[in-house]
Amino acid sequence: MNREYHHWYSPRLGRDMEFLVFGHAGAKVLIFPTRDGRFFEYENLGIVERLRNKIEAGYLQLYCVDSIDHETFYCFWRKPQDRIQRHMYFEDYVLNEIMPFMALKNPHPCVIAHGCSLGAFHAANIAFRHPHLFRKLVAFSGRFDLTLEVECFKNLFDGYYDENIYFHTPSHFLPNLACEAQLAAIRQMDITLVIGKQDPFLANNHALSRVLAEKGVAHALYEWEGRAHQGHYWRRMAPLYL
């Protein structure tokens, strides 16, 4: 299986960024790590190995990017407005540095946004905001509203709210989305949400599913037994849904 390590200095983020590529051809999967994960997390969790057959057959090519969540949503010494701004720089990095690299390396027309836990938020957020760039979204154990307070999970903006947070919260901007071009592109996507029946964000997944249905967006929502919010489950999910 082809494995490549890449890194460069990102002028948008003002720091070095690293990522891994697995595979040589096929649909391109943009993979975001969990909150505490790095660009090598997907490999370390054994999920890459579970996808080996599809990767070696040329069906999938994985692009595992790094996270800066501890500079954004979980950087609690920053003001909330600065946290979301730093996240916006990260999105800019993905859109204008990672995705052009992917396009040059592999001309396959299908790009899949994918992630687990907070990575699922990143995948869903970028796919719903820029649906013309993606053919598929696969979100495992996702939280799609970072302002929610559930169990031990707090509002990651400490009660602060502005239009940047609104437009980077799928549960908030999708219900009011009226742009027909954007909605048409979302309706063209293959969307799969997977969540545990005991996951604290099960209700958030149900709410997102209802919004998508109201907008005429076909999608699948699968519920797994238990919390299903760890590598053991994600290793089983990946071959089924990617």
C-alpha cells in the first residue's frame, strides 16, 4: 500500500502542517482527526488497515490532515471570537492548500469528506458549506453544534455568538439555507451519518437528519448499539460506509 508523508509551511496558518496520503488512485477521502488526534491518528487506530483492500485495489485514496483544534475550539485562553477566526483560517488552509494538492495528485472526480467525533463536525461543516467540492460525506459519532451543552460537553464558545459561529454550525445555518445552488449541490451528495444509540449527541444527529429531510436532501442515518464512540467501532464502520 502506498504511504506518503507530506508537510509544508502554511502561510494561512503561520506554521508547519503535516499530513499523510494512503493509496495511489480512486475516490479521494479527506479525513479529519478527532479532537485530540493528529494526522497519524487514522492509521494508529487501525482504520487504514481495515480499508487496505479498497486502497490497494485503487478504490480509495486517503488524505489524513492534521488538527489545530487546540488552537481553535479548545483554546480556552483565546477569546471565543478569536477561536472561530482561527478555525476559519484552518478551513482556508484545507480549501486552498490541501484540496488543490489533492486535485493535482489525483484527477478522480469524487471527493469524500470524512471524520470521527470532532472530525465528523469538520467534515460535515466543510461539506455543507462547500458542497460543490464534495460528492460524499461520511460522519461517525458527530457533533454538529459546538454551542450545545450535553453531559460533560460544554459550549465551546462560552455563550458568545456571532455570524461566524452561525455560518460554521451546520445545525444552525442549514435550517435557514435558501440558496438554491447550494441546496442543489447538497442534494447531489451521498450523505451518511452514523451515531451510537447512547452517544450524547444522538439527538443532535436526529435534529440534523430532520433538517436534511425538510430540505429534500436524501441521506442515511445509522444507529449503532451503545455509545459507539471509539476506535473499536470506527474500525468496523469504515469498511461499511466508505
